[in-house]
Amino acid sequence: MYMDKKNIKQKRTFVPQSIGDTLKKVNRKFSSKYNRTEFIINSKWPEIVGSYFKEYSEPLNVSRVSNFENDLGETVYKNYLNVSVTPAAAIEFQHFKDTIIEKINTYFGYKAIIDLRIHQNYIPKHSHMERNKKKQIDKGDIEFVKKNVEDFQNSNLKQSLLNLGNKITTEDK
């Protein structure tokens, strides 16, 4: 008998579940947008390029190009980082390209990025400001989170869930 596994949903039976199982839907939203390498490069970009280039460049994505097949028949890929750079800083960015690649690869501990592909685009300065700016939480959101955890007796768990709820509501906005 054929069974369709996609239609089987785990029903809540009031049995304790791990937080990882509960937050899969939230994690899926962020993990499908970036892979691990892109996420780390995007989050560490100001540290990688320094204060000058963080204002005039931003990483776009990592493209994978097949290079060759190894002895086991598996395809080996080369990773290229696509970077958007303002035209005024593009020549200087090109000059420091090897240093930036070296910093990225040292962070990962292996050759994660083979080369940079520079795209000259204008980057508005406010986009960098918005990325680093803290978002404010509504009083309604704070009350909603507090109301949902007020019945818990464990104060450490209660505080952790309050912090998690506040973090999630600021990321949604």
C-alpha cells in the first residue's frame, strides 16, 4: 500500500517537544533565503572589508560553478562571491580583492571563496544605516508576549521566552 508522506502531519498530543521542532517554520523562513556561507559573509561583512568599504559595498550572493569531477565521481564546485560596489570605490576595492578573499577564507578555515565578482552599482548610504539600526518594539507586541508566558512558573524559562518573543517581533518588522 502506497502512503503519501507529505500529507502526514504531526499532531500535538501535549507531550513536551524540543524548541528546535517547534521553531522549524521560523527557521525555514531564514534558512531558505541564504545558505550558511552567504549568511556568515553578510553578517560579518563590516568586519571583513573594514569601515571604508562597508559604506561603499555589499555582498550580493555566492555563485557556484562546477569545476571538475573528483575520483568518486562527485562534482567539485568553485564559489564566487558577487559584490556590489559603488563606481567611485570600485578600483580601490579591486586592489584589495585578494586581502578580502584571504580574510573570508581564514574565517572559514578553508577556501570557501575562490574569487570576487565586482558589480558596479550605486549603493545608497541609508541602506547601511537601516541594517545596523535597532528596531523599536510596539507596546502591543510586548503585552502579547507577556500575556502568553505569564502562566509559566519557571522564571528562567519565562525570561528566555520573553527575550525570544521580543527578538522575533523586532525581526518581523
